[in-house]
Amino acid sequence: MLSSSAQSPARQAFLSGLSIAIAGAILFSAKAIVAKLIYRYHVDAVTLIAFRMIFSLPFFAAIAIWQARISTPLTNIERAWVAVLGMLGYYLSSFFDFIGLQYISAGLERLILFLTPSFVLLISVFFLHKKITRLEWLALGTAYLGTVLVFLHDVRLGGANVGLGSAFVLGSAVLYALYLLQSGHLVRRVGAMRLVAYAMCAACVACIVQFFLLRPVSMLTQPVPVYWLSLVNAVFCTVFPVFLTMIAVARIGAATASQAGMVGPVSTLFMGAVILGEPVTGIQLAGTALVLVGIYLLSRKKA
């Protein structure tokens, strides 16, 4: 049996890792709040994501260069796969997400995105022919019931566009689930940090090129708050969460880190209320609770 002196450092290491995971989840969830603030300046989704990636690219490029110098070179096939995954998980997924945020509340957006683990499971069942247990079906049903509650609440208050926005965010979650499934075989060969850095670089370039193809250069001229909010979106809601989560996984494991991420929908709900003035109702709280219970059950099964 470990002595109290031996347990204390281990306990401190666990708590620090847990704190890092929670901080990463809250920062990543704040992306929806920052996007809503930027939309108040009549910036569209193409321009919003371009600014996000313009400010993010130097950070990911620096990490990619560092990783390239200390790692084994990738094959041409691996480079192609990394580029494809970047387009799928960080370009198209992010683009759909920001389009959807124009029409739905930040709280509903976060709940839909939080269903990503369930989409990974469902895709594995129907396309990879994996078996699903009763506990997993219960987890899925509970999580989807919670999302439906909040969706119906927002439809009643927000009108038909809530359906359109939810469809885009749902598409974002499915695309990211596909990215997670397809990236599994590359992570072991490339490494998580290098894969994320390379894929984000590919996505950043795609988003920036998309902007110059679809929008005039004059759209780069925006009110000063848009630049500051975009910088916050890039640094604190994109770069930091990615690497905080990776540090947390290294310290406390993927299962515990994913459970800590359950704070995301709750933090978004209350940040939306405090910062954006979005209402917090009993239906929203009940729906959020159901989603959290469902994802918790799912994470316990995976663990």
C-alpha cells in the first residue's frame, strides 16, 4: 500500500491534469460564444473562419515545423491522408459549425457537437459492423432525448431557421466523427501532436484560399473588435484547447479527459446566458443534463 507521502504527488498530478482538461473543454466551448459576438458585426461564416485560421496558422505552422525536424518524414500517402483528414475534420467541420451558429443558440450548438462520440459509435455499428450493447443504446437514447428537448425549445422560440442551423451543426458533428474514425490508424504512425499540427495547417490554408475565392479582399477590412475577437477565437478557443487536451490526455488518460470535457455544454449554456443574454430555461437544463448523462454512460462503457 502506498504511503500518504507517495499518494500526495500522484493525487496532485491527477488534479492538475483534470484541471487542464476542464480548462481545455471550457475554452473550446467558448468558440461558439466568440462566434456569436463576431456575428454582431455582420461578418459572415466564410470571413469569420478565415480570420480564425489566419490567426491560428502561425502557431500550428511553428509546431508543424518543429515536429518535422524531430520526427521521421512522412510518406506521400501519409501526407495525402493528413491533408484529407484536415479538410474533413477542421475545414468542412468548422465551416458547417460556424454556418449553423448563425441560426441557433450557442447552447444548442454545443449539445449537438457533444453527440460526436455517439456518431462515432453509430458509424462503427452500421459501417464497420461492430456490436452495440444495451448500455450503449441507453446512453445514445438518453443523449439524443436531451438534444431533442433543447431543439424543440429553440424551434418554438427561434423559428424555422433553427432547423437549418441544427442541420449544419449536425453535419459538422458527423464530419468530425468521420475524422476521428479515419485518423486512428495515422495517430500511431504520425503521433497526435504532429497529426493535429499538420491537419490544422492544411485546414487553415483551405479556409484562407476559400475566402479569397469567394469574397473580395476588401472584406479583410473590418471593425477593430472583429480582429480582437478573431484573435481570441484563434488563440484561446482553437490553439490552446487543442494542446491543453493533449496534455491532459497524457497526464490522466483519454477516458478521464473525455469525461472532464462534459463540462463543455454546461459552460456554453451559462456563458451564453451571461455574455449573450441567451435564456436559460428548465427545458434547456433538463436537456443538457440528459446529454451529459448519456455521454457519461458512453464514456464509462469505453473506459
